[in-house]
Amino acid sequence: MSGSWGCPHERNNLCTKVRNLPCDPGMKACVLYGRFVFADESKNEPLRRKRAADASDGSGE
Ligand code: SF4
């Protein structure tokens, strides 16, 4: 996978942020991790937790 969206951490398809591993948008420690919903469900756990926490914050008023 490439950094086709223009990630500043991607160099030659390697992630300079995550130990020069092949760029895999949304992988753990990626800047996108927990921010977007991905087709790979294993990448969605942080976002799911955040939404669950947000839903329990004041929505029951
Ligand atoms: S894995 Fe994430 S942080 Fe790393 S280069 Fe790819 S998009 Fe950027």
C-alpha cells in the first residue's frame, strides 16, 4: 500500500513514523489510527471505543 493521500511520514512506501515498516494506512501507531473507519475491522477498535465513550457522555440527559 502506498501513501497515496500524501502522508508526510511515507518515504518510498515505508513509514518513517512506524519503524520504516511498509506503509499501511490505519495500522497501529499510524497517524490515521483511530481517526477513520477502515475496511480492515482490526483497525477500527480505537474509534469504536471513542464513539462508545462519547455516546455515554451526556447523551442520556
Ligand atoms: S502508515 Fe500511516 S503514518 Fe505511516 S506512512 Fe502510512 S499513512 Fe503515514
